[in-house]
Amino acid sequence: MATTQFHPNDAFRDTISTVDAAGKRVWLYPKKPSGRLYRARKWLSYGLLVLLFAGPWLRINSLPVLMLNLPARKFIIFGQIFWPQDFFILLVGALTFVLFVILFTIVYGRVFCGWVCPQTIFLEMVFRRIEYWLEGDAPQQKALDRSELNWNKLWRKTTKHTLFLLLSFLIANTFLAYIIGSDELVKLITDPPTAHLGGLAALSLFTAVFYAVFARFREQVCTIACPYGRLQGVLLDKDSIVVAYDYQRGEPREKLHKNQERLVGDCIDCHQCVQVCPTGIDIRNGAQQLECVNCTACIDACNNIMELVDLPQGLIRFASENDIANNTKFRVTGRMKALSGVLAVLMMGLTFLLVSRSNVEATVLRTPGQLFQKTTHGTITNLYNVSIINKTNRPYPITLRVLEPAGGTISLVGIDGLKLPAQGIAEAVFFAELPKSSLTVTNQKIRIGVFSGGKLITEAKSKFLGPVQ
């Protein structure tokens, strides 16, 4: 990580702020933030929370907006079903998302972590706000934790952890709904417990994990567990926009003295930026600190103090390291342009794949071990297995026809007709029959069309074996 010119002691980079010299956990008591950016972040968080909890129940074309059923290898994104056969599209989508994260981080730093990440939103805007409501601000929380066990402490702690557990259960239900779907979740809740032992076990496990994360592990997720936080040292450079302290203006620091001309920097060393930090760092140590999630709590705290002491705001602000060092404005670098170009190409490719994607997909394979057969009226038959996947939420009555070569017919084995169920698979065995005159080579290409209501909805290619010409 880049170092700064104003801080000669870089010992803070040797350890994280939540672990002491003995390797024990340092429990943080961040002061409740307030200010313009915090209000904006709060309303954005509430909007995202509404979308998160409503997501499993929203429908497009009678399908969930989002469902990622990994056990069944079935994915629904914006009402479109994706099966393993669509792996290439999902791969391109995943690569596009990864590149977007890289590009976004290079330009805007970790603003995603502080403003959009579900971990930060739940911790700062839900669980910590419950703590502030029940236990007070940071000084009151410290005093309560250090006090002897009494009725006041007992009811506050019990109420807090009961609410934490109930919220964790609600989050676990929502998380599970994104995997199995809201309909299956309703069955899991309403049916007898013995009917869904596996689902109940998963729900209990998710509840325990969420409770442990938000009640105990907390900011350690961002500093220890999250790979994105660890990657920022690679992704960020000195032109990336981060939450930065303007050391050119703020140094040297000195406490504010009444009725005395100020001949030092604008930083009055009030430590308000440290007290509100949810990860316990001092932003004045330098930009690109591992623990900083760009939540902007320190910006609001510093701006409030600057207003009180009649000094210009912006001592801590969104800026790049080079902006601070050279007193310049943000500029777009060549690397940003190059990554934007690659991202645009990937987005166009992904859009094309989604638009051209067929809602029905068929696979036709010759039955293994079966040779061709000659009929009494001079035609040749081959036996095939067909598998048809329906990626939509409506059934299709279907028929099969030979598209190429001309003159071919199809006879289903053992059934009168095929019906393709919604979100399902139809499988059958059939004979394809071609006139001998249609065969020009021993291994002839054949195209099978899948029709519904007289309309071609998809086709498949295979090989047709015939006698040597």
C-alpha cells in the first residue's frame, strides 16, 4: 500500500485496529455518526433493504426476479431461466461483473463497501442502530459493558440479542428464498417440520451464521474475511478516489486555543474522525488503509467540527492521493479508459447472448450401439434420443420434423405426442426415416426441427448413418 509523506511512523500498518499487541480482540464502540453524507447513506440503505426483502416475492412473467438455486443448477435472473446449458452466458456475465468491480474500484475506491455492501448496511443501519436505541451512544455502551450485572443491564442486553436473533432469522429466510424460491419457503414454514428437515437445518444454520456475524464478528468480516478488502491494495492506485485526509492543509496538528492566532494546520486533533470510524482506524494515518471501507462517517464528523470552529470544510473528503499531494482535481487515466473499453465490449457481447438466447433448447443424439435399418419400401431409419429443455414458465405441445435433408419423416417410439412442461424437460425416442436417394454420404448431416403450434421454436443437428453409396 502507498505510504504518506506526513506520517513518519507506519507502525499502524503492521497490525489491524481490532487486534491488540497480545493478539486479542479489541471491541469497537464507534460513536453514532451524523451529517449530510450519513443521511444520504441511510436513505440509500433503507431503499436497498426494501429491495432485498421484497426481491424473492417480485415476479416477472410469473417467475422470480432473482433466484440462484445452486443445488438444482437453476438460475432465474430478471425473470429469465438459466440452466447448465447456458453456462457460457453465465460465465460471460460473471467475467463482466468481475471486470466491473475492478474498474469501479480503480476509479471510485471502496465506496461499494461503505454504501452498498449488505454487510455494512445491515451492521451500520440496522444492528448498530438497535444498539444506539437500547444502550445509548459509545460512552454509554462502554459504561454498560463495564458495569456489574443488574436489572438495567440484563433487560437491555437480553432485548438487544433477542432482536438480533429475530433479525438474523428474517435475513436467513430471505437468503434461503433467493436459493429455493419464495413458494418453497412458504411450504417450509407452513408444512409440518418433519416434512422439511433439510430445509429447517439450512435455515437454522443461516440464522446462526448471520447472528454470529452481526452480533460478534462484525467489522472483522471487512478486515479479515472479505477478499475484496484484501484485494484493494492491488486494485487501487494513487489516482483512485478514496476517503482521504488533506495533510497539506491539516498538518501540523494542534489543539484549538481560544483567542489565539492559528499558525499551524487546520486539524485541531479532536479525534472525532477516529471515534466515529466503524473499523477503528485513524484516517489521518494515510489513504488506502486496509480497514477503511469508505463509509464517509469521518467526513461528516470532520465537517461538523470545521463548521463549529469556523474553518473550511473538506479537510477529509473524497479525493485521490495524487489530488491531495499535487492539489489537483480528479482525472481519467489511460488505464481507466482501457478497462472501460473492455467492459463495453463485454457488455455488448453479454447483451447479444441474452437477446439471441433460445427459450427452448433441444439435443438430439443417435442411440448408442444402434445401426441403421432398411425398410421394405426402400428407406433408411436411424434411432435417436431427444432431450428438450423449456426455459420459460409456460408449457408447449411440440412436434418433431426433419428439416434437412428433404423428404424425411419422424416416428415417436411408445408415445403419441410430446408435451414440453413449464421449466421442465421432455425426453423421447424416435425413428428418423430418410429416402435412400437423400443420402449422399455414409455419415449424413440431419437437422431436426422442434415445432409448437406450427411455429419452429428451435432445432438440433445430428448425424444420420446410411449404407455405403
